Amino acid sequence: MARRPEVYVPLSETNVSLYCERVSRRELLQRGALGLGGMLLGHQLCAAAAAPKRRAPPKRGVTPHDKSPAAPSGGRQAKAKAVIQIWLSGGPTHTDTFDPKPESGSDYTGPLNHPIETNVKGIRIGELLPQLAKLADKYSLIRSMTHGQNGHETASYMVQTGRMPGGRLVYPAVGAVVTAFKGFEKGAESLVPPYIVLTQPQGRFSEAGFMGIKYKPFATGGDPNAARFAVEGIIAPGISDEQQRRRRDDLERADALAQVLAEDPQVVAAKEAEQSAYDLIIGDAGKVFDLSTEKEELRKRYGRNTFGQSCLAARRLIEKGVKYVTINQFVWDTHKEHFQAMRRLLPNLDSGLATLLADLSDRGLLDSTIVWCCGEFGRTPKVAWESPWNGGRHHHGAVFSVLVAGGGFQGGQVVGSSDPKGETVQDRPVYPGDLIGSLYELLGIDPDANLPHPMNEVVKATPSPEEGLKLAGRLKEIM
């Protein structure tokens, strides 16, 4: 069989857009054309493909780039510019953290039966969160979050998208939607991708959904608490910046083809992309991941562990102009030996999150940065003492807690309540769509705006009652 001839396709906005739909940022960083000299910085090319263009309005639907998101319905102006999401994957217990129930008895509290007062009168939180207790005036607690789902995948999808899975469409997570509206707007251009996950992909769902690869996050990999934070595709383990520079110089001297074709538009574009890539790898842009430039005292306050240093990295990324950062921590699925796990996990959460809130506030960033912290559900208030659980807590989607701070959310408030044992919602239910719509409003994104869709279908940013999902209203009491 004769080999099919290759077809030359010029690099264009359309082709870049199609390419970005099929190839991840990490793959783009790892692939080469003209050797390293042709390395394409994935997020930059994809951002260019996703940037607003002057074009006729589509026949169906309106993308965020066609309809300005500057003021959502109701005329609310944006208060927040960026988001840090702390995702406690697996489902943290609400009764041992933000909704303690000391009067429910030892079958429910176990040994953690001494909640502590915060600096806001009337608000108590778990005894293993003393630093957060000193900062309750900077955050509010939602104690009546609910969706009723007890499976990890379904619950994660609901909390992240506001929708139920299983339909014709795979909906995007909050981070992808924020990226679509805010990540490519004028003034947001940066070599650092606008949506970053520290450190591993979330894994329970497709973050970008039907919107496509342009809106997926860049997952850093590596460990920010290591001697050198080896960000995948940016920091090469075992190779110093000086070695990177020498390799670059050697490659340029050996790249005779690029010298001959120096005026060719394809080569010029490749060289520009190469320069951007190197700026991120060994230039000033990449230094955002170098935590060694921070004072050791501050690093210790955050906690010299992966979670604490991820919180510090998130603050640095927000300072650099990143629009959405997710800190993904996997270890909260505590079916067995729950209380032993809490004594390991909660001190790290306490120091990392408390220092993040204080640091953002001290730098004048908290007013413009939303911080929200939760998992996909809570855990059963009644402890499973029997074997093989030995004091475990299981999945509980009937009611759980969320911490929100900054970006227009008031501090020192409690929204809703659970019943005396923390088993069901007692007052003011809050559904995922209510919380997500509130986040969008504070960011200046119209919750009823249409999302980018490959077939230009009309899909709203947040669910409507017609979709059959429960909604109880946005969080106006703390906005």
C-alpha cells in the first residue's frame, strides 16, 4: 500500500485552536519542532486561540467573549479577581472541623469532644483548628451544604459543576468557567497558565467538560515542600538553571536549519514560542514556583509539608495574576481509624489555611481573592466503632460544611445549620448551584451567561430550576 503523502498545514489561529483541543499543555511543553527551538508553550498558544475575536454573532448561544461578563444580572460589579479552591478530596468530616456537636455524645464525637471558641462570639470550631479559631472574623461557614449524594464521583461532580452527572453533556468545573470568562481577558495575559492545580489532577471528573482542552488546568506535579519544586514541564529534576542555559546555547549553535530559514514565518513563530517557553523555564516567570525566595519563618508558619507549601505557592500564583488555583489534597476518605487520621491532617490544614488567609489579608489580596474550602461531602456523624472500621466515618452527603472567605464574602458569619447531631439540614439548605452562582456573581460573571460550546449550543453557567435541580438561592446574607 502506498504511503499517504503528508499534507502541509500552515500554522493559523484555527489550526492552533484545533490542536489545543487535542493536546494538553504538558504535551505541548514536551513536544518539539525544530528541536527545543520549536517548543510551543501550550497555554500561550491556547490562550491566543481562545482570545476574543471580532466576528459576527453566532446563530445560537452567546460565548463569554461575545457577551461581556463585566456586570452580572442585577448590576452587581465584580469584587473578586481570583479564586483559591482548597479541595479536600475524599470528604472531610464536618463535625470534627467546622460544625462540632459536643452535646451529641461519645458515639458521635469520639475523643474530639472539646470544640474551641473563635474570635467571633458564638462560633465554635473543632479543637484541632486553633489557628483558624483566631481568624473567624475573616471567613464565614456554611453549615447546611447538601446534595444527598454519597458516591465520590457523583458528589465531586455536583460540588464542582452544580449539575448532576449522567446526561448528554459533561459540564465544566468552576475553575474552567472562571478561566473562560477571566483567564484570557485583556490585562490577564501571562506566561503562567490562568488555571493551575497543585499538585495532581482532581481525577473524579473532567475539569473542562464539553468546553474542551483550552480550559483544562495545568497540574504542576512535584512537591512544593521539596528542596526544589519540580514543576512538570518547567523544572527538570537534577538539572540546574545554568545547565538549562548551556543546553539552550548549544542547541542554538547546532540549529543550522533554523538559521537558514530565519525569515520563514513558521520559524519566526517557533522561535517566539521557544523564547516564551524558556522565559517560563529559566526566566522570571518560572520563579513564581521557586519557594526558596520566601523567608523561612513564613514557610514554617504555612507548615513545612506538601499542603502548607501548596498554600504558599497558591498565594504566589495569585500575586502573579493566575485567576484560579486549586489545591488538591487526596487523603480525607477516613473510613478506618478516623481520629488517628484527624490528628495528622487537621493540624496541617489549620496552619496552611490560617496562614494563607492571614498572608492574603496582610498583602491586601484577601478582598479580591475568594478562598473556598470543602470536599465532595461530609462524613457520618455517628462513628463506626465496629471492626473493621475501628472508629471510622463514612460518606455523608445529606449535610456538610464549607468555609468561604474574601472576594466579597463577609467574615464572622454562619449560614444555615444542621440538626443537633449533624445528620441533616435543620435550617437554610445550600445546594451546589447556590454556592457556585454566588462565586460567579462576586467575580463579576453573570451566572446566567452562556458557556463556550463546540457546537454553539446554549448552556448556562449555572443550573436553572427547569433542569430539575434543587436550588435555595444565592448567599446574599454574606455577600
